[in-house]
Amino acid sequence: MTADPGRPEGSAAKGSAAEGGASEAAVGTAAQAVTGAVTAEDGGAAAPRRRRMWWPAALAATVALALGVPALVASGTSASGSSLSVPADDSPEAGFARDMATHHQQAVDLSFAVRDRTGDEPTRTLAFDIINTQANQRGMMMGWLDQWGLTQHVNAKPMAWMKMGHEYQAHDGSLMPGMATNTQIAKLRSLSGRDAEVFYLQLMIEHHKGGVEMAQGYVDLAKNDTEKRLAQSMVIAQTSELQLMTDMLQERGAAPGVPAS
């Protein structure tokens, strides 16, 4: 989706308008699909739970569809609509895109792991929602980096762009707050049934807490309105999922908190 620098300006403007229209149509289609899925389930006893599990993913998917195409056509615009320069390699814009993409990838991996180790419908539905939402958002962020002409990986420490008063000590594959260690991932893959569900929920609660902290950190520093809106949608959706996952643990006689390995 990288723009062609050789395309005439007039063609580029027409292409942007067409892509914007396609984006709006896609948002409408997504909203109708989600509404239809929820409505179809309203008649069953499990409807309240299913509605609750659908809306965070629906919100994130709609925001992603609305932002994705226009954001890749333009490097970024200010609130007044004036063009922004390409973000610096060490900017919060570039840092957030890189680090959240890495963070999201692990969430996708954990969700695939539990999906294949349980037949529990609520857990599999949650995992499916996280896979689709976070893989889509990850693709958007990688696309922005490509559009800006920046590399997807750098040697800087993760989250250095947040300029926090402390630095997270990476260990055993856990590069940022909330990320599971290699040992924990191996343990998840060794479990099945309820044990896998509980451990996945415990890991994912910590993962979401770290993700929300990072997304809010970018919101507080953002200079790119499009990327800021995506980060805000992550905060809203993942905060809702935190409560959902806590409730799911309680239903299984468990509580948040990853047991010591």
C-alpha cells in the first residue's frame, strides 16, 4: 500500500478519495456483520455474554477499517489538516508502532495456542477476537512504518520513546511489561482444557495491562492524530476485555495473577 512517488498529484488525489470511500463502505459492512451476529444470538440464554465479547472487537475492527486506508495514503495530518513531516526514527510515533506491533504479535501467538487446546466456546471466541483484532492492528502499524520509510526493527530498547523514569528489564523473551516469558508460553502449550483456559486468561490479563499502559503512554505524547485514535481505541477495547477475562477466571474458580513458574 506504499504510495507510488511517480504518480501524478491529480491521480493521487483521486486514488485517495476512492480509497476513502472504500474505507467508509468497509466500515458499514463490518458494522452490519457485527450487528447481525449479535442479533442472531439475542434469543439464547448466552446472549448477554456473547454481546459483551463482541463489542470490544467490533469497536477495534471498525476503528481499524476507518483508519487503515486513509492513514497509509497520508503520512499524517494535524488537527487543523496541515501535513506533518515523516516521524523521526526515535519518535513516539515510530516507537509505538514498532513496540505495539511486537506486543500484539505475542497476543496473537498466545491466542492461537489456547484455541487449539480447548473446546470451550467462550475462550475460543475471545481468542478468535484477539487474533483478528490485533493481527489487523499490527498490519496497520507495520504499514505506517513502511509508508514513513522507517525500518520495522531498531536496536533501541523497547519503549524508550515513552521516556519513563524506569526501564523494563527484558528476560526470557519478555521484552516489555505484560509480555509472557518463553517458559510461560511453553507451559501454556503443555496444558489443555480448563487448565489451558485459566493460564491463558491469567497471561492475557497481564498482557492487556501492559498494552493499555503503552497505548495510553502514546496517547499522552501523540503528534499523529490517526495513530492516536488507534491507540485510544486499544485502551477502550482492552480495558473492557480485562473485566471480561477477570469474570471468566472467576467462573472457573480462579483469579488474576500469573503463578510463579
